[in-house]
Amino acid sequence: MNSYFAPLILILLVLAIWFAWRYYDLKRRIDGYTNLIRNQPANLPTRLKGLEDLSGGIASLKSSLEFQLSTLDSETYRLSTVLEQLTDGVLIADSNGQVQFANPAACKLFDTKNPLKHSVAEVVRNHQLIEAWRRCQQTRETQSESVELPVRRQFLQLVIIPDTHEGGSLLLVQDLTRVRRLETVRRDFISNVSHELRTPLASLKALTETLQNGALSDPTAGPRFLGRISTEVDALSQMAQELLDLSRIESGQVELIRSQLTPKILLSTAADRMKMQTERAGLKLTVECDDRLPYFNIDKSRLEQVLVNLIHNSVKFTKPGGQITLEAKSVPDGIRCAVKDTGVGIPSESLTRIFERFYRVDRSRTGSGTGLGLSISKHIVEAHGGKIWAESEEGNGSTIFFEIPI
Ligand code: ADP
């Protein structure tokens, strides 16, 4: 029995010594690390340092990634704000022609609420623009097309740029309606001015030629032709002055010199200036205005010019024996003035057009001028923040109102 125990005890002893040694070794190493960490952190083992470097690297990578993500976020935000605020339309279509992105301007220009996942053709709804997009898809070259949409009274320009990576395309839409309208106005203006100049110039030429051919020595015809020349020259200088006024007012060069004034004083001063002319035309001019109306802050000479223009028109278009009345009254938004006459009246279709430059109801009407007076008046009233309009019944007189806010 003893012969069995002896090796067993030996094995157990060896095991006990081994465990004791392992425990001692482990404790010694832990104590060593603890001492190192406590007393000499600079001499930490290389492996431990490597681990520390790695974790430091991961931390800096994390913060750089976070920084890049936040930069990307703010870039995306900035880009989406720009696209949202852009007045030009932007559409992005994939290679199948499905719209993947549309900014609000594009939705507005193409009059659609939700263009996403619809085809370019469904959104654009114009065969010229669709053709341009097809050309771009086939040739992979930038295409541009301009179209007029008569129903929507719009003039659009579309530029289609191929997307080289995805096979899709970027569609940029510009609304050129305003630019076109301004171009038309400018063209019309030049043609109107040349037309208006041609008539008096032609008659001046004819009159001088007649005088040169002998009428100058004729005691009756000579002075008559000279008188007509003088009238034509007056008309020309009036037109030149009105054009100058109009261009100054339109380009904002005229600054209003405002002062406090009662409506009664404004109407009376204008009436006094036109008194002689109205009497000569056989017309009666009266002012109907409450003295107690509040003061308004206006450019006196400019608004007087408006009233003189309006009274002058009433004189031109009212038969002798007629009546012209100047009125002013208080309204919720300010002071409303009116020049009322018992003249020929204005046809309803011309009531808004008479404020356009060079517009005249009937060019053959006697007394018709350059067609600029009401246009100038409108600009002056609008410069005061007010509005002007006409009411009339053909054959039963006209009233031109203007309202100035207090
Ligand atoms: P004009 O120098 O020809 O009078 P305006 O711009 O002052 O130019 O007026 C434009 C046109 O409006 C006139 O040519 C005339 O046909 C019409 N009109 C303006 N005021 C009156 C009015 N009181 N009665 C009738 N027609 C008027």
C-alpha cells in the first residue's frame, strides 16, 4: 500500500510546488506592472505602449471622421439651401429618364407638385424640351433649348447636361419671361419714338419746302406756315421733355422732395394754373374739397404736375360748355383725389391701357398728344406709394382717380 502512496504524494508535492511557483510568478509580474505604472509610467513595456498608441490612433481617427461628417453635413445643408432658394429650376433625371430630384423653382416653372419618379416628358410637357433632353441622352453632349409657352405666357430656357457617371442628366431651367418682356418694351419704345418723331419732322420738312418755294414772300401764307412750324416745334420739344421726365422717373433718378400739405391747397394750386386754359376752352373748373382733410406728406410740384396733366386731358377731350371737377376725400388708406370731366369718355377696353407709354385711344381724336402724360403721372403716384386708375363711360365723361397713403 505504501508503495502506491509514495509516488502519489510525490506527484501531489510536485503539483503543489508548480501551482505555488505559478502563483508567485503571476503575483510578481502584476506587482511589477503595478510598480511600473505607479512609479515609472515612461518605462511601460513596449507592448503596453503599442496598445496605447493604437487606442490613441483610433480616437483621433474617430474625431477626424466626426469632423468630416459634420463638414459634409453642413455642406449638404448649404447646398440644399442654395438649391431651395435658387430662382432657376434644377432637375436630375436617371438614365431611364425618371426624375430623381427637383428643386422648388423647377416645380414652380413646370407647374407640378410632385415630379419625383415621373418621367422627364411628364414633367416638362413640351415637345421641343423633350426632344432636347432625348438629344442629350443620345449624344451625351450638352443641349440647350428656348421655348415660349403661350398658355402660361412664359419664356423658358432649358440646358441639359449629361451625367458622365450614371448615364442620367442634369436639367437647368431659366425663366426668361421678364427679360423677354423688357426687350419687347425697349423695342416697342424705340419704334414708338421714331414713329412719333417722323410725323412732326415730315410736316416741318413740307412746311419749310413750301416756304422755300415762294410762300415766304406771300403776306398771308408766309406767317401762317411759320405759325404751323412753331406749333410743330413746340410739340417736338414737349415730347422731348416728357421723354426725359419719363426716363428720369423710371430710372429712379428723381427724388421726391416731400412736404406737409393739405389736399385743398394742392387742388387749388393746380386749378389756378389751369384756369386760363379751361376758360379759353369754354369749360367750367371747380374744386370740391373739405378744408379739414388731414395733411399728407407729398412732393408738391410732382403731384401738381399729375393734376395739371389730368386737367389738361380733360380740357382736350371735353366739348365747350362742359365741366371739370377736382375732388379730394379721406379714405381708409389715405387721401383719394379725382379729376372728373363731362367729356367724350374712354372705352372700357382702354381704361387700363391709357397709362401705358404712347397709348392713345384714338390717334385721330383732336387734341391727342404724345400719349406720355398718364404714364408719367402713374410713375409719380407710384413713387409716392399710391395708385392711379380711370373710370369712364364712353360719351359720358371720365374720372381719373389717384390715392396717396398718409
Ligand atoms: P396724351 O398726351 O395723348 O393726352 P395721355 O397719356 O395723357 O397722353 O393720355 C393717353 C390717352 O388716354 C389719350 O390720348 C386719350 O385717348 C385718353 N384720355 C386720357 N384722359 C382722357 C379724358 N379725360 N377723356 C378722354 N380720353 C382721355
